[in-house]
Amino acid sequence: MGSRSLGPRLTAISQHINICIDNIVNQPRDLHLWDCCCDHGFLGRSFLSQPSLHTVHFVDRISSIMQQLDTKLAADCLPDQQARAQTHIGCAADITLDTQAQHIVVLAGIGGNTLIELLDGIYQRHNASEQQIIFALCPNYHCYDVRRYLQQQYFELISEAYIQDRNKSHEIMLVGSAY
Ligand SMILES: C[S@@+](CC[C@H](N)C(=O)[O-])C[C@H]1O[C@@H](n2cnc3c(N)ncnc32)[C@H](O)[C@@H]1O
């Protein structure tokens, strides 16, 4: 799936993640990407050919969405891409991150307050300040609340962007807590 089919918002998120991946590929740990609240899974699917990634995880709490995605992955993806994809039905706050690996967790296309709840759930359960987790965030709204939460929890800003997509503005933030 090329960046043209992603649209400006998902393309910008993907570009920031790719720069981030370029900066961490020489680390010895396996790198996992989590497309949380994935819905159509367009973002995660665009990373299935990225050789630096060990696994691309797709997470959504709606089982019918994940069944459709499983069907699309089986129909559209090459065997090596399918082998790299894992789908999960459930709340994104409950994902389990392998402590021996490195993770990029995407939370995009959801409201800011939901995003904070999910991010906080993942962060608190994984003692993320001692583990290498990078979060790629793009809330639909309540960006001020998201930024305030990030400051309170001492997240470090890796990169950010402000983009327009179909007359809506979006803030993209890549943050980490262990450097
Ligand atoms: C608008 S779509 C966003 C799709 C994609 N991330 C994007 O940015 O285009 C929102 C999706 O989030 C899912 N969702 C909402 N809350 C969730 C939660 N707590 N855990 C997992 N998925 C959730 C919904 O089921 C829906 O499919």
C-alpha cells in the first residue's frame, strides 16, 4: 500500500514513524509496531513490507472489524507480509508488550481523552520509563489535554507536525520516555 492511498494524515504519521525506525534500526532488539484502534488498518498495512519490523500488530475492540481485516490481509498480502502481521481483538489499553523487544505504539484517529486513557493504561502496566516504547499520537481533538498529560508524565518529544487533511487540522506527536 503506497503513501498515496493513505491520505495526508496517515502519510504524515507514517513518515514520522519511518524516520524514527531509521534512527533505531541498529539496536539489537526486535522492533514491533502496534497499530492500535486500527479500524481499516491502513497505517499498519503500509508497514508490512518494512524489513526492520519484526511484527506489525493490529488492535481494535470491534470483532467484526478485525474479521474484515483478517480477510483483507489474507487476500491482499504476500506470505512474508502475512507472517509479519498479528491481529488482536480487545481494548488497546490491554496490549501486552514483550519486555525484550522495542515497540512503536500508534494511537491515532480517536478522541484525546480516550487516547490519554489508553496511553496511560499501556504506560502504567509496562513501567514504560524503563522500557523502550515510542508512542505515535494523533488525537482527533483535545490536543491540549494530551500535551498536558505528556508533560505531567515527563514524556520526551521526539518529533511533531501539524497538518491539514480534508479541512481538518491534526497534531502528530512522537514521544518516548526512555532515552
Ligand atoms: C476512526 S477509527 C481510527 C482508525 C485509524 N487509527 C485512523 O487513524 O485512521 C477509530 C477506531 O478505534 C477503535 N477503538 C476505539 N476505542 C478503542 C479501544 N479502547 N481499544 C481498541 N480500539 C478502540 C474503534 O473501534 C474504531 O475502529
